[in-house]
Amino acid sequence: MAQTGTPDMVVVRTTDSYPNTLRIVVTHGEGKTEVLELTAKDLKQSPNGQEEALQKVFAKLYQEGYQLRGTGGGGYNYLIRNTFIFTKG
């Protein structure tokens, strides 16, 4: 019986605690996690900083051959969490 490998997967989770911070966590698996945090000071200096930071993350993943496969999210009051699943292969 032929076995198929699990696709290479990346999980991107954003936590937006408006207006204070944006945290973007990109994980390729255990021990392979990058964290980017934009503070209120960063966001004041660049009004589009959140979107630009997320665009950079997504562009890098697309350049590496990943494709967006699913999203999910929600929030309450000023705390919003979103999850993006990317796969390759």
C-alpha cells in the first residue's frame, strides 16, 4: 500500500489587541517558530504597520512555495485572533 507524506505545513496566528499590539506567530513546527510583535509605539509611527507586517509574512511564504489552505478566527471586544494555515506539497 502506498503511503503519502504529510504536506509541509505552516501555521500563522495573529493576535490583535487593538490599539496596543499586534503579535504574529509563524510556526513551521516544534522549535521552528518566529514571533513578530508590533507595539503601540510602532503602530503610531506606521498607521498601516499591521497590514504591511502581515503582507511581508504572507509574501515570504508564497515565495517559499506555500499556499493558503484555510483560515479561522474570532474575537471579543478589542482582542482578535486569526489563524492561517499554509501548505506546500
